[in-house]
Amino acid sequence: MTINQLITIPQPFEKYRALIEQTIQPVVTIQTTVKQTSLFESKFAGDPYFPLTMEYPKNAVGQPLKLLAQINFADIPKHLPHFPVEGILQFFIDGYDDVLGLDFDNAQNQDGFCIIYHEQIEKDTTQLMHDFAFVTATDDELYFPVEKEMALSFESKFEPLSIEDFRNSETYKEIWKDVDHNPDLENQFFTSFSGTGHKLGGFAFFTQEDPRSYVENLQSHKILLLQVDSEMSDIIWGDCGVGNFFITEEQLKQKDFSKVLYNWDCS
């Protein structure tokens, strides 16, 4: 496959093809199916794979975090540089908190969220936790964005830099000169390079602003580890927003998920 076949560029932006193609990165898009899953499957919500020998993650006041997403890399196309090729990666967030565990002053503070990577998978199910009733044992859990358990499937693609990414104003400055005074072209630019959808890798979508654009020490977190978008009535971040997690290349190579950048916003 040639580079010209990796992405489709709308006709009004064909003259910028060389510029746009310099930004493309591999992405694994995620499709969802509402269904019950096994402990080992990739999923949004539902019960996690969790060995009995481990302590279940909790927020700063001792309430259990809830599984947002579980990615079993046995299900993932070997398409993303530096991502694990085996094991299970889990994203837990605070469902008892109306800001869903996000610390707006320090988006790397994992008091309200947690990333766990299981490099070795315990196949003996008697050694795994099965009863997760304690996670939703009270009526306080009001804010969790994923309404239904979902199985995940994956597809390998490529995509260009999104227009909300903190690097876009400099990278796309010649395109912005064209679209700034042309509302129709601007709308097409936003639609075609939005970065929306569920994904691993690629470039992120924001309904507000990329937090890396105004916090310089976060700009090394260039890799989109996971994005979970709003989806009809089954996934809603606030007022139809989006959640995403970022990591540095070095941290990802070392499978160190202790300093992941977590963000979500809504319109």
C-alpha cells in the first residue's frame, strides 16, 4: 500500500496532501456491541479480569473505582508502535464523583482513576475475582459515562493530525489561512479532521481544548493510549463529551502507566 492509499483527503484539501501525509499515524479504531462479556474479553464497563492476589483500586476516600475499559492485546491488530502485544490493560475511573476522578489541577493524579497492566494472564479462573457487587453497592454511583456493558472489536487504520491536537495550529497554519474566512470550508475541515470515535493510537478529539496546549510539561504525552467517545445514549461524558488518556513514548515502551494523562471534557 502506498502512502496515497493510507488516508482519504477531501478534494478542497488535496493541495495540502504532502503536508497532511507527513502527520499520519497508525490507529486502531474500536467498535462496540452491547453484550455480556467474559472476564478476559476487551470491553467497556462490565466486570474486569482481576486476580485475587491484587488489591482492587479505590479512590482517595476508599470507594472502589469502576472499570471504564479493558483491552486484551490478544484481540488487537499488531499495528501500533510501542504498544504491548500481549496482556490486559485496564482503565478504572471514579463513578462516585461528578468529575469522574479527574483532577483539573493535576491530570496525572491517580487518586480518582487508575491504569493497571496485567502482563501475565492467570488462566485459572478460581484465582480470579468474580463478585464485583461491592463496586456498585450504594446509590451514590450516578455519574459513570458507560451505561451498558459492551464487547469491543478492532480495525487497523491510519489517520492525520486532528484539528484539536495541540500541534495543529503550527502544523496546519497554511490550511488555517484558507479556512479562516470561508465558513463552508472551515466546517469541512472540522468534520474531516475531527479525531472523533473510540480508538487506540492516532490523534485525539476534544470538545473544549487540548490540555497539552496550555500545560507545557504535558506535551511529551504525545501518544493517545485510549479514547472513549460519547455514543448515542449508551456512552455519555457529561453533555456529550469525550474521555482520553495520553502517555509518553518512553513510558509506553517501559509499560509504565503510573504517569498517564487523563482528560475528559464536554460542550
